[in-house]
Amino acid sequence: MAVLGNSNTTSLNLNPTILADEIALDEVLDMIDPLRHFRNQDDLNDREDRHVVPTQPRSIQNERIQLTFPNRAPKDYCSPSIQITLKVDASPGCGGIAWPAGEVLSNYIALRGKQYCQGRSILELGSGTGLVGLVAGALGGRVWITDQTPLLGIMQENTILNNLQTLVTVSELNWGEKVRPEIPHPDIILAADCVYYEPAFPLLVRTLSDLSGESTEVLFCYKKRRKADKRFFTLLKKYFSWKEIEDDPGRESYNREAISLLLLTKKT
Ligand SMILES: C[S@@+](CC[C@H](N)C(=O)[O-])C[C@H]1O[C@@H](n2cnc3c(N)ncnc32)[C@H](O)[C@@H]1O
């Protein structure tokens, strides 16, 4: 398996062997000094590590943006590009704007095209504006876009703006809570930029595990921000194995931005 983003000092090494060694060492050090992450000088030297949530680039209120994702899958060569109109508004929370990992994942889904999405049941976790799920819906997937209550309004507006109400359903799904019975166990789970708040790590892992079976494909687009993110992968490895998606031509360029696109598979 590839070592992710090895030319970038901000990326996290997700090679399972190296990760296992680092995690084992971390666990021993944590037992000796449980608060060491809050004092760790390396972490504090990294400017991004001072932020618990992603830095907001600027205040964005009620703006519209247009995003285009080339639909390059061979059998869809007649289809136009996927065009999404997105309302972005930071007032309901950090999910109200479009994050780079979401664009990377949207781009990859568009690359896989209709063959990948059509007729399959797809669920997006932490959808924010709904962008990734809307692209999957535009490609014919039966999609659930989910997030916490404050984001549901903007997700609904974006679904209507793109005329995708027949394929895309908006629903509340708080990680760690019991999944509502009307939300199906999906064929594909999508998650972009959902690793940023440490107390939510076990909740996200639980929801991923609750929703996944052996054959569920989880496309997980991750932007490394803090060294503490490693703790998420410590929890994740109890239930999932993963590998980097290698057939994305944009990979080298987003790896440089400390973004990785992973395929997670539930352990049996
Ligand atoms: C950084 S944003 C990413 C949004 C979107 N996926 C994107 O890439 O643009 C993280 C999203 O996770 C959602 N989130 C955070 N904690 C959550 C929780 N406990 N349950 C459900 N969603 C949560 C936030 O509301 C937010 O929309």
C-alpha cells in the first residue's frame, strides 16, 4: 500500500505497519501522561494544531457558487459534465461552506460516472452543503445526505436548487446515535472532511461501523490537520481496513494539500 503524501510534512503516514507502531508507542505514552497531547511541543509548533475545527477562510453568508465536475467515465462519454449550484453560508456551522475534501470526493465520483452510482443506495455522512451527495444524485444514485439539524435547511435548499428532490433525501443523522429506521443500509457511504473534532472520533467510527456491512464501500476523503487525527485512525482500525484510492489522476496534487482519498472496508 502506498505511503500517503510522503513528500508533505503535514500529511499523516497511514501505512498500517508504521501506523501500528506509532499507535502502540502513543498508547504507552498516553498511559504514562494522559494530558501530553495538550502540551506536546511538536503539536503546538504546527499552526493548524491550535484549531479544533477547520479554520474558516472568511465569513461567507448566503452566496451561490457553481461547481463543475467532468464526467469522464468511458461509457458516459456523451453525458455533459456534472454542474452543481451550491448555496454556501457559514452561519449554520462549518459545514455550510464547500471544503476541499468534498470537492476532491465529488470529482472522483464524477470520474467513476453513472455506472458507479446509478441504482445504488448511497449515504453521505456530515454532508454540510450536501455537495458530494448531490453529485452522486446527479449521476443517478438513490442518495441520503445527512448531517446535524442546523445544516438540514441548506442541504434541502441545495437539493431543490439542483432539482434533485426525487433522488436525494435530506435527513438528520448525528454520529454515534441510533440510525433512524427509514435510513437504509447503503451500498456506498461517502464522507468528506469529517475528521476534525476529537470528541466526535468515536461517534463517527461507531456510525460508520453501524451502517457498514462486508460489501459496503466507504469512500473516505480526509484532510490531515492535527497530529491528534491519528487517534481517529487508531479507533477506526478496530473495525475497518483501508487503502488509498489509486485510480484518481488528481491524487498527486491533492496529496500535496494533505488530502487523502481512502476506501474503507469493514473487517469481518
Ligand atoms: C468540515 S465539514 C465538511 C462538510 C462537507 N462534507 C464538505 O466536505 O464540504 C464537517 C461536517 O461534519 C458535520 N458533523 C460534525 N459532527 C457531527 C456529528 N456529531 N454528527 C453528524 N454530523 C457532524 C458538520 O456539521 C459538518 O457539516
